Amino acid sequence: MKLVSIITVNYNQSYITEQLLASIAANNSYPAIEIIVVDNASKDNPVPAWIPQYPDVTFIRSEVNLGFAGGNNLGIKQAKGDYLFFVNNDTEFTPGLVETLVKLLDEQPQIGMVSPKIRYFDEPTMLQYAGYTQMNYYFMRNSTIGQFEEDKGQYDQTTGPTGYIHGAAMMVRREAIEKAGVMAENFFLYYEEMDWNDHIKRAGYQIWVEPRALIYHKESVSVGRVSGLKEYFMNRNRILFIRRNAPSALTVIIFYIYFILLVTPRNIINYMRKGNEYKGFTSLLLKAIWWNFTHSKNITNLGYKLN
């Protein structure tokens, strides 16, 4: 039986993380697991209180906020599992989740990463994810399959390759990490899992979705649904992703033209229309673009190799 390392990152959301741990305890029946929680420099350190409360959980405290990628990479260093199951702390497990994903990886050695079907926690019959289409690198556009549809089981027979996994819940084969490396820490927040997805593909593995496995997602609990931080990193890392993964220099040039001449003016107009809630977002967008020009050389940072 394969050991599964369940890894999650906490940042100023102790109660949400405790809800995740409770859902794992209530719903998981796969016996060969270890649970690793990385606290990513939360203002109030919850780890001392957690250790006696959860004696079977491994806790790691970082005194510096390393972002989503860096926090998960700390968990990877500690993990002993054959399969590593990365879950956002704002997710809720369902019965059979781990078993179903493990069975697929056991039977299909060509799979490097797999995500379950995801529904919104607040709208428990509504789909968030049942796969992704392939990326159009010229425009950095793809689509989420099933999003906002009522889940009537319409995707439950579509187990197979997909464009991308979903970062809220992804089980990764250890040997795929050994070949492709860990998540790129210079993303800090957003797009790092899509970047990792492409690197694992280039290492020779397939990316699958397993809609017969289900997880619920509360989405954007740590960052917030309207957030300058989110807007900054989404724009900054969209450009960084293309710089690292576009198939040719021509693709990068076409994307830059599209982003600067179309996306940027459109976003600025939208910020202005939305009023005070989006005050300061224009400067954040421009900073996101400028970051990519001032960091023109450091785009290959993968943190470290696992082996």
C-alpha cells in the first residue's frame, strides 16, 4: 500500500485549517497517510497549541512567509509519501477521496499529477472544476471545464488526461517531482501549480482529472475574493508563466503585445468603473508588469531538486 503525504499550508487561518483536519478525520478511510501542516509565518503562531491537539500531525513553522509554492516545498522536504496530496487549507474532504486518486495512480504509471472534481463549499451542488482545456500560449487563455454548472454527474465518466490540474487539490507522484523539481518559488502566489504542471509534462508525465473523487473548496479564504494582493500576483505571474513555458520566442512577443495593448487598458477601465473597492489596483497592475522587466534573468528558479 502506497503512503500518501497530505500537505497543506496555513496562513492566518487557524480555524479554517482545523476544519480541514476535522474533515480528514471524519471522511478519510485510507490508512496509509501522513498529514503535514506548514504554518507560513502566521501573525499568531498556532503550532504550539496544535501539537498536543493533533499528535498524529506533523507541523512545520516558517518564520518567513514563503508563499504558496515555498510553503508547500517545505512540506515536500518533510514528506515520506510515494504520492503527495497537496490540498488548500480551505478544502473539505469527502469519503473515498484519497482511495480513488491512489487507485488511479497505482493503475496508470504514466500519470504524474491528478486532481479530483471540485465543488464550491458554499454552493455544494455547483462545480468549480472538472478539468481544464489546453493552454493558448499566445493569449495565456484556457477554460475550466464544468465551472458554475450544477453537478449532475455529467463529468463522472470523463476520467483521463486534462489540460491542467487544480492547485486546490492535486496528488503528485514522488518520482515525477524527482524528475521535474519542486514548485517554482518565484511565483510566490498563483500560477505556480500551472507552471509545475507544464514542467511535469515536459518530464514525460501525463496530467489527469479524476471526477469520481470529490473535494469541496471554500476558495480564496486567505487572500479574499476582492484583493489587491491577488490582482497583483495574478497579473505578474501570468506574464512570468508565459516567459517560462511558452513554446517559442515568437509566442512570448505576441503575448506581450496582446497583454500590453489589450489586457492592460481593459483592466484599468474596469478598475475605474468599479470605484473605491478597486482603488490602487491600476498601480498594482503596472507594478506587476514592471516586475517582469526588472526580473528578466531570474525566471528559472525551481527552489531545489527533491533528490
